[in-house]
Amino acid sequence: MRMFIFLLSLLAIFLAFEAVAPETGFQYPVAKKSDVVDDYNGVKVADPYRWLENPDSPETRAWIEAEDKLTFGFLEKIPEREKIKNRLTELWNYGKYEVPWKEGNRYFYRKNNGLQNQSVLYTVDSLKDEPRVLLDPNQLSSDGTVAIADAVASPDGKLLAYGLAASGSDWNEWKIRDVKTANDLTDDLKWLKFSSVSWTRDAKGFYYGRYAEPKQGVELEQVNYFQKMYFHKVGTPQSQDSLIYERPDQKEWAFIPTVTEDGSYLVITIWKGTSSIFEIYYKDLRKPDSKVTPMIDKFEADYTFIGNEGPLFFFRTNLKAPRGKVIAIDVEHPERDHWKQIIPEATDRLVSVSLVNNQLVASYLKDAYSQAKIFDLNGKLVRGLTFPGIGSVEGFTGRKKDAETFYSFKSYSTPAVIYHYNLANGTAEVFRKPSLKFNPEDYETNQIFYHSKDGTRVPMFISHKKTVKPGPDTPTYLYGYGGFDISESPDFNIGALVWMEMGGNYAVANIRGGGEYGEEWHQGGTHTKKQNVFNDFIAAAEWLIANHYTSTPKLAIGGASNGGLLIGACITQRPDLYGAALPAVGVMDMLRFNKFTIGWAWVDDYGSPENPADFKAIYAYSPLQNVKPGTHYPPTLITTADHDDRVVPAHSFKFAATMQAAQSGPAPVLIRIDVKAGHGSGKPTTKIIEEVADKWAFLVRELHMKL
């Protein structure tokens, strides 16, 4: 009898998934509605799809399978899909290099031969020698879903500590490899998340942060609190690691350890959310029994450690300088009236600073693209660097006495070119340049400025083939992010290139909430001002249409993570403005984002649903709660992954079910759920190509493009 009842239940579930939505003529899996209602500051809010928060329940698994069957069945019938996938694969197949770094007398860098699922870590004793494979993550799994999350060589270059991430999870497992033999030692460290490692100068061990082991079965959903900082001695089990620092009175605090280059100090950067405000503690490693001592004990500004000259510590900070400056603090006299300004705040945003060749290499953003200058340790300008055009620069790492460094330059039409830079004479030589199957000169990028709803001037990059003359019939993909002080500077990706090759405009709006113009720009899109972010993006879409770059039927919008929230909010606020939407791994339920994994930290940007003032603002734009039944929504392809433990897939699950039930127009609302994948980091090449092919195929169909 029990088996009979069980089979009947399964039959009922699958019969439900055969239902038809007569208003749209489109078949969607029917998701049951529960009677869950929450009270937020006296406001009753229904959450009928709360059951979808359990990704492993039989009901949720059945719903996922039915949605994927529907979505992939739809996508596979698009004739252009295979052609797009083949072209993506063809163009993806070129050698990709990352910026090298040096430890001891060895160089290390990552390279992908073209279509490898994961980049391979190489080492070389001399830049003229043939590189040797040190770590190939493609050998660690048959499907390429194990990635190198981070790799840190010991100061003598003889050992490599590296973290592995499986299926896109934020959880990392760390190991140690002998660089000479490429064999692993016995060391195995687990439950590290949001932490790298920092070696002692004698290479006998390293410092790191970790969380307690989560409960079995909820590793990808459980909230992460109470990180602790440990010291691991090479060759010993993790159970014997020494606890260096913890704060049982501060559940949100987490720690970034940095051993100074001279080995004298351990600098502990303390963070407790996503805002770039830190406290700085330190420990004198010359004294075995020294205590962890506060240097800056107030969360008020960004303090990013650059390096030291004995007791003189250099920091990049935005204290009373929203665009950033460099200061020096003497740990023997840390009082604020002894702090010294080294590089003053400039018109452009100071992004990063490194201490190399006894000089400070400072990278800036000017209207969202890269600039760089070199200063001496007293803040005197030595020289400025020149780059090929509008693009992004990364690198400039090294030791204080190194006379060399490396950096990369890339743009929307040019993949990263690696340069070897001589700091003594200011000359740069190409170290690695990819061999391409397209001509970057066939494309152009222009930067325009438009005005948002409140009059704020906002920049936007627009790229396309030179042969394309934009007009109302030009397909256009508008991308945005707008959060967490993250700047959208020019980047290169094959997906965007193929879109432009297909005749489209590729537009990126540098909206508020990001860090393009410093902390004021960031704060202008946070908490109760978050609506500014959506207004900026909506204004970008309106500008593209008003200036005849495209038209509503030809305009698609997309974004991921916080950018997925952006797209969700924009399609619920202005469903009439877009021809299609691609929200990816988005934070869609803004009333419950803080209930999962690291979501509590996002309160710094979003505010808290438990706070009455924040709740009012959040409730007004939260995508899930602002879906209106009976609305004609644009064609929408939602994407997420079953191992996303940063923005748990329940956000996308609930949003998809709600939109499908509310859709009254003929346009499809689909959800693509990837398996053995996470938030995006470490995703294998094969999965990336498949996902981009599906997205572009969806747009080809819904924007009525001709290839």
C-alpha cells in the first residue's frame, strides 16, 4: 500500500508538469503554491514557492528536471544554435596567458592552450627556458569541474600551496606541492572559504582562515559565520594547526593574513561584509609570544596593505578621499596625528598600488578605463605609463627590490597581451601575445556619456564591428552590474566578440553602485539609494533607443549575480522597454538573501530586510515580490547552477516559477539550470561555450536576427 501511494504521488507530480498555460500558449511545469506568509515590519508577504529553497527534495528535483527538459528542448530546436556553438568553439581555441609572478628564482604563470576546460599552471627558472607543467587541474576530473581556486608559492619558490574548488563551489580544499618534483606532500586542508594563504619567510608554513565544518547535507546553503585564523606547519595534519586569532564575540568577522616581505610582521586585515571597510591588526613575528595588536580598530574606510619599510606600513585608503590615496603608518607610533600622506587623492579613482623596485606602482581608472603611474616612496611622480588604447590593465606584482614586473592589457576586441616591464628604465616588451583567428582592427569601441533620471552623468562603452552602422534594426546587448564597488572596465570575452560578429552592438553601462568613480559612486547605488542603479540602467536603454543604436524589439539586457538582480528589477519595472532579458545567477528574493551562505554580508550594499527603512526600499524593487500577474514580460532566459553556494539557486527557481505563473504575453519565460556548476568561477570551458551558445541562440530567435 505504501508503495502504491508513493507511485500515485509521483504520478501526480509528473501529471502536474504536463499542464498548459492557456494565456500564453506555452507549456510550463506547474509549481504548487503553498500558503507561507511572512511578516516584515507589519507587512504580510506571501512566499508560495518557499519549498523550492530545498534543492534536494523530490518535489524540487522533479521541478528542476521538468524545467530543464522544457528549456533545453526549446533551445535545441533553434536552427542557429549549432552554428553559434561551432563559431564560439573555433574562436575560443587560442592560447590564453595570465600575468606571471615570481618567487625565489622561479616564475609561475597559468596558460590555457585554447579549449582546455581549466588553465594549467606552469613554472620556469628563466624566461628563456621551456616552461614546465606544475599543476594541471584537467587531470583531476573527467569533466573539468575541478578548478584551481588560488595558488601561492613559498618565498623561496620551492613549495606551492594551492586551493581546489569542485563544481564551482566557494569551498576550497588546499594542498601543498613540491615544485621541483611536481608531487604533492601529505598536507590536506579543508573548509577554507574566502581565504588565501600567506607563507612565512622561512617557508615552514602559512597562515589562513577557515570556517567550522558545516552540517552534512547543507554544505551549499548553511550560513557562514565565525571564521578563525590558523597557522599550518608544512608536513603536519590540519588537526594540529595553531589557532592564531578568533573573535567569538564577532560572528561576522573574517581575516586576511599577510606576512610582510621582510618576515617581521603578520598583518591581519579584518572584514565583516562586502563594503571595503576594514580594521587592521598585526602581530610581531620576531617575538614568539607577541599578541595580536590593533593598528586600526574602527570600521570606517578601506585600508589595503601595500608593503612596508621596517616599521613603516604603506596603505591605500579612501579615508577622507573617496577616490583613494596612499598613506604611511609607523607601527611604533600608530597614532593618527603621525600618519603621513604619500600619494594624494587624484581626479581619477585609485584602484591598486604595489611596492616594487622601491617604488609605488599605482593603477587608476579614468572614466572606467585603466591608467598607471609610478611614484617614489615619498610620493614624487617618476613617470606615467602609456597603453594601446581604451582598455584594462592588471598586474604589477613583485617584491620590493625587483627591477621587473609583468602586466596585461586587454580591451573589448583584444584578448590579454602580457608585457614584461623594466622598472629601472621604463621600457615594456611583449612577453606573450595570443595568436588569433580574427582581426581586432575590425572592431571599434566608443565611450559615450548619458544622463540618468536624476541628472547624473553616466559613462557607457559601445562596441561593434566597424562595418556595422547602428540603427533601429541593430540587435544590441546591454550589460550591467552596479554593485559592491565593482568596476566594469573594458574586458575581452569571446562571447561578446561573436555577438559583435553576428552584427550586434555590445554595450556596457558603468552605472552607480560600482567603483568607477570611487566610494561616492559606489554609495550612490546602495541601501535606500539602490533604485539609482536601476534608473541608470533604464536610462542607458532609453539612450540607445533614442539615439538610434537600436529599438525595443532589438534590445536585449543581461547581467549576472548582482547584475542578475539588476536585470530582474529592470524587467519588472519596465517590461515594455526590452526585447529580451538574460538574468544570470541573480539575487531575486531580496527579502531572504541574508538567510543563506554568505548572503548576510551583502547587507553592506543592500541594507537589511529586518530594518524598517531598508525594508521599504528593498520591497519596492525586489524582483520576486514585484512580478505582477497579467503582465506581458519580454522573452526571458534565467540561468543558474545547482552548486551555486554564493547566490543559492532558490533565488532563480522562485523567480522563474513566479514569472511563468504571471506571464500573460506570448513570450517564453525559461530557466536553464546547469549541473555540477557554481556561481561562475572555475566553470569549465565546455560549459561556458554551451551556455553562451544557448543565450545567443535564444536572442537570435527572440530578437528575430538573421545570421
